Amino acid sequence: MSGQLCWLPKFGSDGQLILHLRLEPYQPWKPYTAYPRLCVPNYPIPGGSKGWATCQKLLQAGWTLIPTTQAHKSVVDDSWAA
């Protein structure tokens, strides 16, 4: 299985980016923690990026990294459709 991943702000955060995933391009972005079967434990680095270890695993498995600006645009566009 392959999908897409990107770094987006955590909902309700001060702009801290965390890994978001979607299995298909038409699906909404969800935090990586919404997919427990795909997650691996975060590295024990104070202040480290949430989801970095999962990102590395998924990139090695053939997932596609989408630029944050492109993914953020799709989030904004999707909100207008609601």
C-alpha cells in the first residue's frame, strides 16, 4: 500500500507541523496518529518532529511526499466545498 504524506499544522496548535497522511489523493489529510497500523514510535529527541520516524518508514515503502504549501492549498479548497 502506498499513499501521500505531508507536514501540516496540528489542529489547534501554534503552527507546529506534524505528519499527516492520506491513502488516496481524494481523501482528506489526517494526522499520522489516525493510522496506528502505519505508525512507528517517535524518536526520543526533545523537540523532535512528531511523525519523523513514520515519515522515513513510509518514504522507504514508496509513499509520496507532498509539499506543505500544496497540501495546505487542498485543505483550504476542501473547506470551501463543505
